[in-house]
Amino acid sequence: MNLIEQRGGSKVRMAIKERFTVTELCALRNDLIQGGMIDSREAAELLQVFLAGRGYGVSQTDAIDAAGRVEMAGCSLPVLERELEGLALVM
């Protein structure tokens, strides 16, 4: 993720450390695909466990909604990452 900051009329790009590595996202994606994402609640639980294991809290309702959006996007990595970053609540 990048932020753009205005300084004296010019734009300066500031890199922000990604919360999740590509390896972590790929492993989670594989778990979701292998599970078939048949049940949104089970997929949401996987998202919650993934985030909790990294020190983040997660709303169950929001996780279910995010699981549905990830499923609708074919479990693409950019969508998965965006949804995880939106779900992650710092504890």
C-alpha cells in the first residue's frame, strides 16, 4: 500500500509496510480454495483465525461479509488482501 502526501505542491510517495506477506496470503487463499468456500461462515472463521494468529481482532459479522466478497472475486489475492486489511482490528 502506498500513500501520497502533498509537500509544497509536489507529491511524495510513502511506502507503508504491508501487513501480510504474499506467502501468507497464498497459504490462506489455498486453504479457502481447498475448503471450497462452500460455507461463508467457515470461510469467515478461516479469516478470523488467520488474523487472530497475527494479533488482530475481527468482527464476526464483518468477516462473513468479507468472505462473501472474496468468494465473489474468485478468491483473488488483491481482493483477499484488501478485505483482510479492512477487517484487521489492532488489539
